[in-house]
Amino acid sequence: MVPLSAIGFNTLTGLLLGTYLSSPRAAAYLEGAFARPRFWAGVTIWALGFVGNIAHDEILLNIRRKAKAKGKARESAEGTGEAGDDNNGKVKKNKQEHYAIPHGLLYRYISYPNYFCEWLEWLGFAFAASPAPSFSSFAAYFTTASPPWLFFFSEVFLMLPRAWKGHQWYRNRFPDYPKERKAVIPFVL
């Protein structure tokens, strides 16, 4: 079900963004965009999010790489790495999970800086590619929100609960988890 949901979500948002970017509305808004500070502010926010997302994903990948290297070293030290019979005649491998508290950059403040930086990417894109929606009323928002803004808000809406649950998992898993660290928005949540 998860892969089908992901395929559906990405297909729908890709179609919406592509349709918007090829529309007369986007063409009119983006005409002369290079001369507007708002466009460059959006590009800058996007670039900061992009670099931050990669940097924080790399920190997580390094934790995984170190755990994998420790597992291979342990298997080499034990010989075959086999733990014996599982009562069904099948041989099981020693498989230990390795988790660690990520540190560095925005991990000092939040548990999910990769999510936060992805949101910055999409916020910057929306800021550069389309006018901001009106927040004067609920109805005004939905009549003025373009696909880039809808995608940004849907990303936050879908990823925020995961970040919150993951933050709680870290706190439960590691007694020494930094108490001042927030879930996904520095100093806020």
C-alpha cells in the first residue's frame, strides 16, 4: 500500500506542477522573474534547503555506513557470521540493528533537519515560481493557492506526523537523547 500511495502522490504532484509551470498563469508570473528580488530570495531559500538536505542525509548515511562496517568486522571476527539453526533446519545470520544519535549541523537543534531542509527547498521553489496564496480566509486560500504552494503545504502536512513520531522514538530509544532538541522546526516544534 505504501508504494502505491507514493506512486500516486508523486504522479499527481508531478502532473500538477508540470501543468502549472506550462500554464499561461505561470508564464505571466515568471516573465521578468530574474529582475525581481522575490524570485532570487526563493532561489536562495531553495539552494539552502538543497544543500542542507544533502548534508543532513549524509550524516544519516555515515551512521549507517559505520554500523554496516562494524557488522562486517564482527562477521569476520566470528568466522562465517552464522548463528546456527533456527529449529527449522535453516541457518540464520547474526543481524544486529545499530542506531545512533545523529549530531552536527541542525541536528544540534532538531531531530529531522533533512525534513526541515526539504521543506525549505519546496518553500523556496513556491516562493520563486508563483505568487503567495491569500490567507485572509479558508476559501481565499484555496482559490489563490497554486500547485507549488499546495505541494509545499502537503509535504509539511504529510511529513510532520512522521517527524513527531520519529522524535518520540529517539527520546524513548536513547535515555541520553538531547532534551532541548525539537522534532523538526528549530526552537519551535
